[in-house]
Amino acid sequence: MMKQEECTTLFFDIRNFTTITQQYSDNDELYELISKVYETGIIFANKLANTNKVYINSTGDGFLCIFFGDKHYLCAYLMGIALFLKCKPLFDLFYDSIQQPRINPLNYYFGIGIESGYVRKVVGEIGSNKIETYIGNVINIAARLEALTKEHGRTGIVFGPEFNEKIIYELQSISYNEIREKALKVEDRHSAKKIHLELDKITEDILTMYMFEHRLKGVAEPINTFRISKSLLETTNFQDWIYKERFPKYMYDNFLELIK
């Protein structure tokens, strides 16, 4: 049996894809857009992963990306932000080309779900062709988290508690989960308010916001969900971001190059 591998999974999905393809199935620009989005995903993933292992595969109307190796969660974090910033203009151009109104600026053309966990490699053969893929509950969770972006129009990137804990600990050297546990045990309003304000400050500093506890389809227990704030992201100067030194230099330099 293949061993478990620790990873972070990113699931990218185009919204309203079925409706778009039904209306514009003969439009070459639609397929150029899909090709460009997938190409962007491949380039970004390999640039950020550098020499670390990364797996990326098309899902038809999006792609699945799995980061392995050292700091895999940091790769996924920067990948989500870079996709968020650079893919929207591609969709704007497409909607302009078909002379259709652009989607409400508070909404998005795509959704991204991210979570950390474990996967196993699965290898099969069909004739002389060897096929490799990965299975793991973390892939299902990332896909379900992406689906939440469809329910909440102003949310483009949603991620789960494992990924959130890793990112906050890496960037701020504190445990979000430990602080949250304290909030659940306090007995007076003043202490509860103080801890919740501390939690809000932690997530705000890394551009994220707590959403709610959600029972995802196919997941036994409800999990805490988080989102990257559109307004915080779009007003951040990443050249001078206070956490840039927490990332491997090659990774952050490549990220800056990608979002130019």
C-alpha cells in the first residue's frame, strides 16, 4: 500500500461553467480562456513549488493542485492569492468579447477551496499507459470548501481549519486553535470579547476572516471555515508586506513576479 503523504490541496472551479458552455459552445475564445486558466495554474504551481513535488490535473472546468514537501501550505496560500489577483482579468476579457455584462464586482467568476491533510498515490495501468493520481479526504474537503464560494457571492477563497492553523502558526508563531479553545471556556463577557477581538486581529493580519462552522457534504463533523478578504487582499502592498520574510525567499520572489 502506498504511504500517506502530507500535503495541501487547492481546488479551483469556474462558476456557471455548464451554462456558459451551453450558450457559447462554438466560441473559440471560451476554450482559449479555459486553456489559459489551466496553463496559469500549471505555471503558478511549478513556480511556487520550485523543487518541491506538486501534482496538478484538470477537472474540466477547473483544476486540482496538490502541494507536497517543505512549506506546502505556504505554496497553496500564495497560489490562491495569485490566482485570485490574476485570473479575474482573463474572465473580464472573455465577457467583453462576447458582449455580456461582467459579473457584479463583489462576486467572482471562480471559486477556490484549500485544505491541508494527507493523500495516498494510486497507480494503475491501461495497456502501456501508466496512470497516477491521488486519493484522500482532504481532496473532498477542498472541493466542498470551494462549493461554499457559490453560496456566498463575495467569497472567492474558502479554506479549512487545518490549513488555517498551519498558516497562522507559520506566519505569527501562535496557535489559533489554542486561543479559540480558551474563548470557549471563558465565563464572563469581558474575557470572551477580549479573546474574540484577539482572534479577529490574528486573521485580519494575514488577510483572512472567520466565516462559520459548517457541516460539509460527506464530512462527518462540522468544521470551522475561513475566507480570504477581498478588500484586505486588494489593498495590501505585497512588496512591503510584514510577513514576506516568513516565506522562503525563492517562493516569495516568484510570487511577486507572478502577480506583477
